[in-house]
Amino acid sequence: MGEADTTAAPDRRLRSLDPATGNLVAELPLHAPAEVGEAVHRARRAAEYWSELPWQERRRALLRWAAHLVRDADALCALVHAENGKPADDAYLELALALGHIRWAARHAGRAVAARRVAPGTLMANFQARVERRPLGVVGVIGPWNYPVNTPIGSIAYALAAGNTVVFKPSEHTPAVGRFCVEAFTAANPGLPVGVLGAVFGEGGTGAALVASAVDLIAFTGSAATGRKVMASAAERLTPVLLELGGKDPVIVAADADVESAAEAVAWGAMSNAGQTCIGVERVYVERSVAGRFHAALRDELRDIRAGGAYGPMTVPEQVDVVRRHLVGALEAGGTALVGGPDALRPPYIDPIVLVDVPESHPAMQEETFGPLVVVRTVDDVEQAVQLANGTRFGLGATVFSRRHGLAIARRLRCGTVSVNAMLAYAAIPALPFGGMGDSGFGRIHGLEGLHAFTRTQALARRRFPIPGMTLPTFRRGPGTMRLLRAALNRLHGHAR
Ligand code: NAD
């Protein structure tokens, strides 16, 4: 059991259900604000020990965690399948990503936190100047249900590797998966003090209590609507926040693309995990000269793909309503269905839906659908594709298919991360920083930037020896010093070279 269990009020329970059957999967404690405060307090105490460990010790602890998760992979994947609904093989793919993050963070934290000497400048030549990075203290991690292993671990591993302790609140829809991951860390590291990685369970109220608690940073992953609340509440204590929010990710298929491979990638990127992927494909812009071929190839790709087989049910019932609203509204607004249609909705399952000719201003083109529904639009040229791709409030990920101009097109996209000629490739490269802009949030997790995000920078200037007559910040400064300063400034700045 996670250490947080012992502090739960006995009469308050959190129940998670299998989205396919409605059966009870797990019953956990539901933590009240006071219990969240206690978990943060335990993490604070543990931080005194954990932050002082040499980073190699933390690396070992993290690698032991990864080894434990690999050994128990089948049990973990079965739990992910039960709580989230995705096929066990997809859960295993998700675990692969998470393990990549643990390993990368563990192995690179030493370099990321290493002190750096910087030049003190001519006027301060008698000083040594250093930039050092220290852990923040206690990090609160709040996670969503769609990737209940990889998403939180993509923050937790980096926060721990950088020397912080963590209090993790998993989604109320996947709490047992969250508990499993935390217990695996404890089991892999029985010698560590309680509270290095702890968990609190509950709904939004428990998350809100964590945001309002004495944590030093909140790493939040979830919807833009909740992200706004998190940021507003964190402002009370000026607690910094990292916000990983939703997306409306576009794909651009240029005239010189490998059209069949683009269709294969779009089919998977839009439908896998029942479309419940923050960086999943929601919009496709195809150049006119290849649009017909792309439509045909996409139809072929999806011909035998069904919910309940290739991918699972919608994890939360409200998500079906969003898909229905976007589908019905888009058809009323003049869109047509290339694949699927209203019959595709058979809750909790939704079969693949591809729409074309939906007006750009329609919610189906502007709001996150977060379901197996994708809209394909024909464009005149790449210029128009880029403009439309940049036309929503979101800016998380994007994909470009073009044999010759992929990177050039990618650089023009207003988003945090782009994959060229492949789907979601950046998500499988732990060294690449991840995060968005606009309604997709801000801050970066993963990679070196992700490690830095969980540290505070301290600047140190040490006088090595005095230079007689050249001390500037003193009441003893005389006219001679000012003459020298004027001469020095003329030499240093009196030219434009
Ligand atoms: P959500 O915003 O409903 O919930 C996320 C978490 O926040 C849950 O643990 C929830 O209990 C908690 N929460 C709810 N109210 C809160 C409050 N007032 N204060 C603090 N915490 C609170 O999101 P969700 O439905 O669980 O997840 C789906 C969303 O997450 C989608 O928009 C998806 O795009 C996004 N997402 C983003 C990324 C990313 O890395 N950018 C990754 C995965 C999912």
C-alpha cells in the first residue's frame, strides 16, 4: 500500500470503474486537504535526505524503479487496461515511453545540475562567477487519465532525478495505476525514507488542495480549463506552475509527401487510444494535388479498424458527449463524413470518424475533440496549410509530411514540438523537451530543459582578491577610481565592434 493510505479518513473512498464494463476496478482512500498537507509535510522531511544524496545514488534508485516496473509490467498493463480501457499492448507501449524517461532523467541529471563557471567580465575580473542549480524542494504532480503511466512519470522522474521529492495526485479515473507506480518505487527502494515519492488520491478537490499546499512547484497535466484554475490558485502563494494542457494538433500533407505513409500515420495518430491523446491528430490539411489519393488511402487504412478491437472504449462517458456534439454540429454546418458518421457512436465505444469540408471556425476545428474523430481539409498550398494549422488557440504538437521541405514547414508552426514524416516521433525521444504554448500551456518537461524545470538557479559571485583603488560599491571610492572607470568604459564600449 502507498504510504498515503494510512492517513485516509475511513469513510471516504474513491472508486475507479472499468470503462468497458462499468465494473469496479479499485477502491482507494479519498484524501482531504489535511491529509494532502500531511503528505507534503512527509515529502518535505524526505527532501532533506533525498536532495543531499549524490546524484549517482538517485540515479540508482530511479533505475531500480524502472527495473521493478519492467518486472511487473504485465500486472501494470492489466491495470491500465482495466482503468483506462486501452488494449494491454498499447499500455505496454506507454510503459516503454515512461521507462525511457526514467532512464534518461536518471542518467543525465548529473550533467543537468552541474555547476557552470561564467566569465565575470573586465570590471569584475577579480571575481569567480558560478551558476549552480538546486532542487526546488517538494514538487506536486497532478496527472490525467489518458496516459496514466507515461504522463505523470514524464514529470515525476525528472523531478526526482533533479533532487526533489514528489507528491503525486493521479486522475480520479486511474488512481490504482498511480498507486501501482508509486508503490513500485517504494518496493524497489525499501531503504529510502517515507515521502520521497508519495501519492494522494481524490478528485478535483484533492488536486486543488495540493495546488494550495506548501509545495514548491506544481507540474500539472490536464485540460486547459483546469489548468487555468490551477494557475489562478497557485498565484495565491506564488507557487510556480508547469502546465501541460490540451491540443488541437494539425497534420500537414504536402504535395511531395509519401501520401500512403501519411495516411497510415494519420489513421493511427487520430484513432489510437480512442483519440484520447493530447498530441493526437485532430486536423489534417492536405494539398489539393494529393487530396484524392490521401482520402482513398485513409479510408483503406481505417476500413477494418473498430473500437473494442484496435483501440478501447472512451475512458470517461462525458468524452462521448463532446465527440457527439462536434460530429453532429460539423455535419449540420456542411461537413460530410468520409469514414463513419452518427452510427459510429455506440457508447462507450466510438468507431473511427473522418469528416471533410467542415468550416474552419466550427468547434470541431477549434476545440479539442479528444476522441476518434479527425477532420481533413483540402488546401491550395503549404502556405494556406501553415496559416490554418496556426489558427487555433492551442499550440502543442504537429506533424508534417513532405519529402523535401519537412523541416522548413515545421519551423513555421506555432507549437512546441513537431514530427516530420512520422507520427508522434518526438514523444519517443526522451532527450527532446515537451510542452506547448497558448492554450496548450507553458514550461517544458523531458530532456535537459525538463530537468532544469525542476531546479532553481542560484548565481554565486565570489571575490578572489581585492584590487586596490578599484572597488566601486563603497563610500571610500575616490576620483581616481572614477577616472579609471571612465577610461575602462571608453575602451570597452566606446566603439561598435
Ligand atoms: P482534467 O483537467 O479534467 O484533470 C486533470 C487532473 O486535474 C486530474 O487529476 C483532476 O483530478 C485534477 N483536477 C481537477 N480539478 C482540479 C483543480 N481545481 N485543481 C487541481 N487539480 C484538479 O484533465 P483530464 O480529463 O484528466 O485529462 C485530459 C486532458 O489532459 C486533455 O485536455 C488532454 O489533452 C490533456 N493532456 C495533456 C497532456 C500534455 O502533456 N500536454 C498529456 C496528457 C493529457
